[in-house]
Amino acid sequence: MTFEFFSVPRIVFGRGQAERVGELARSLGTKPLVVYNGEIEPIGEIVHRAGLDTVIVRQRGEPKVQDIDAALELARRERCDCVVGIGGGSAIDAAKAVAGLLSNGGVASDYMEVVGKGLKITKPAAPWIAVPTTAGTGAEVTRNAVVGWPEKKFKASIRSEHLMARAAVIDPELQVEVPADVTARSGMDALCQCIEAYVSKGATPMTDAIAIKGVALAARSLRRAYDNGRDLDAREGMALAALLGGIALTNAGLGAVHGFAAPLGANFPVPHGTVCGVLLPQVIRANLQSGDGGVRRKYADVGRAMADDRMRSEDEAAQHCVDFTASLVAALKLPSLGTFGIRRDDVGEMVSLAKKASSMKFNPVSLSDEALAAVLMRGIGTL
């Protein structure tokens, strides 16, 4: 057995720990670029109290090459020496990309996989801190930044172990004001990442242990956080699930759900977490229909973790994955993908693009074009 394991060198987790962001940022530099989305005031005040001269950029929506290049130009012009990313995965991925390019030169498209030049990041990123305010992508501990390129009709990653944050500060109290719909779709992304990492072709004993714990946490916490955003125990459970999912995926890879998320998010106004939630039960069903015994055993593990129950049989436990995720999508009121303008006529092109995504190669089984098309059509609501 041979594998490598990557991790952020410092993880600060717990209620009230956001108060430490200022001191951590001060240890990295004197003039941070602060990239944020959502609510910045509490963290902005903490950074201000630390005596740092900050340059602030708001990331609107999922980052695109133009966003990264504009923020990078500002950081270079203002001579920023460190970066702080505050918010959901979009802000943190943008911060991560800017930190990497500050020290490596060039522009975003130079380093993007699949659709860019694919140049290697060879130098450590400028020191940066990740402060998530949603429980979803786990971007605070991943080694890739997802960037959209509308002209290419695709989202792809800038990827390197050199992009890892110096510190990730995860404070569940920052999430209590997150709206229910954002809680739902970001939480489904977290659950999906734990599941996909667990069944991935790239899974290892270390990622298995991390991912299956994330599955159990998300299964018991997501509905509660959605129903009552001020349930701090539920928020803490989801924050930890997202963190574990990020660690697992950066070492194990993902699968077909995230393979679809890349082209769908680049071509339609559909939130990433909605794609993940809606397609998750469909991809699990398709993978199980392959008849692969090893894959069925993995999904049985997941089903038992979701149910907190050993269950009577492997088949029953594996089927529970499909049933539980489908019921959760309904309970969280996630809309069908057809709501966002995706039609049957788009399926062929989206399947073709999804097959190029880096996540697809880690799916536990190779799905035919017909199987992938059926997955997407069920997500659209036309099958």
C-alpha cells in the first residue's frame, strides 16, 4: 500500500475561535488582501483591531478568471503580503487562487486544468488564512481553487499542494445567520463530498476514516441546521463535516456528481450545492447498478453511517444511501435542475463536458454515456 496525505498545517476549530483571526493574520504579514462574500463586519473588525492595513475585495458569485485576475492586479498594486479569505467556498477559492498567483506570477488561465495552460504551481502561495462562514465546500483545507471560465463553458481547478492555507479557522458561530436555502445546498455539498471521497478510486484508509465520520455528522446535523439555524450543536456538526469532507476530497478525489458540477455551474445559473444535492442520489443509484461488489460494500458502509444502524444486509444498507439522500433533497426543498433552464437538449453536451472533469476519473465505476445521461435527465426532472 502506498499513498500520500496532504493537510493544512494548522486547523483552529471551535465556537468563538474567529477572535483569533487577527493575531494569526498579523503573524503572516502586515498588509493582507481580504477576499470575502457574505458578512465581513465581525471578521473585518477583528483584523482591524490587530492593527493591519487591509485591502478588501468582495467576491460576487462563484469566482471566474476575470475575478481572480482583477483581485490579483489589486493585490500586486497595493503590495499585499498575505491574504485572508472569509465566506463560502467562492471567497475562499478566490483567496486561494490569488495567494498562489501572488508568488508564482502569471494569471489564472495559466494554471487552470483542462481548459487553461495547466502550468504547475512551483512556489508556495503567499501566506493566507481561510475563514469559512458556511458548511459546504471544505475549501479551507483543500489544495485546489475552482475557477469558472464562461467563454470555455467550464469550471476547472488551479491545483497544487503549494496552495494550502497556513491556517484554517472554523467557528460554527459564524454560520448561525446563514439562510436556510444556503444551509441546505452547502450542506448537501458537504455530505456529497464525504460520500464521494469514501467511495472514490483514490480512497485510502486515512481518507476512509475521515470521510465516513463526516457522513455520520452531516446525516444527523444537516436537517437540524436547516430547521433551526441557531442550533449551535447542529452548526458545529456541519462545520466539522465540511472540514472532514475537504480533507478527504483533497486526498482521495471525488466522483461523477462533481464531474457534472463543473460544466453545469459554468453554463447555467445553478448553485454548486444544488447540483450536488439533486444529482447525489441519482449517481449513487447508477454506481450501484454497475453490480460491482466492492462498490456496493462501500455504499453499505455509508448507509449504515447515515442510519447509525448496522442494518440487516449489505443490499439494504446500500439502498439506504439512495433513499436517505433522495428524502433529504426533498426535505431541504432543493429544486430540480430544470428550474435553472437545463433542458433535455443540453444533456449530450453536458455529459461530454462532464467526462473531461478531473473528478470524473475518481468515480468508483466507469459510467457509460447512456448512464450519465440518465443521471442528468433525472436531475432535470425529465426521466
